[in-house]
Amino acid sequence: TIQLILTLLWLVWAAMLAFSDTATTSESYLFYGFFGLALAFLMYVILQNTSVFGFQSYIEVTPEYLVRKHGVFRPKHIVAIPDIKAVHITPLALRVTDKTDTQIYFDLKQIRKRRDKEKIKGKVRDLAAQHGFEITEADNNS
């Protein structure tokens, strides 16, 4: 929200500069450019913080990788299946430990349907049986 407020203040200031009668002709193109940059940044902030183009946060389980993405402009975090040492499954998360003992957290709260959460957990269990990495599960009560 702070980003949005600052962007709106920037936009108002740029509009006042661009559309005021006191600007000379030689400076007015700079004010319009400043206003255009303010609009572009406003669009960036809106796209980053809303789901204008659909839900852009996901977890994907493929035969070669586990993929986590948290938003439109955020990078994907990819874990190769052969690099996995262990996976701990809880009702709302997967904690993946790779062979360098680095832990990667996959938050299952971003998956809306319970059936889809169970499908992802099932795929991880199948991959554990296939590739031989350790899998542990928490109680469903915790």
C-alpha cells in the first residue's frame, strides 16, 4: 500500500507539472515524460500486487523438477528432483532439503483446492519412491 500511495503522489505531482500553464514549451516534453513514467510505474505496482492476469502464484511438480512461483514479477524457484535429499510433508507445506542441506519451503496455502494439495503431495510421494529420497510426514492434527 505504501508503494501505491507513493506512486499516486508521484502521478499527481507529474500531472500538475505536465498540465499546468506555467510550463515553457522546452520543458513540457520532460513533464509529459515524467507523467508517462509515473503511469508506467503505477501499472507495474498494480500488476505486481493484484491478479489482473489470473493467479500467478503456483507450485508445480514435474518428473524432473519442483517449481515454486510467488507472483508475476517474482522469480521461479526450481529444485531438480535428483538434487533432493528429503521432503517433509505437513498439511500446509512441503519442506524440501537438497543434497547440500539447504531447505526450501513450498507453501501449500497458495493452492486453493484441497484436492489439488493432495494431488501435489501424492506426486511428491511417487517421486520419492521412484528416486529414493527420504520422505517424512507430520501429523494432520498439527
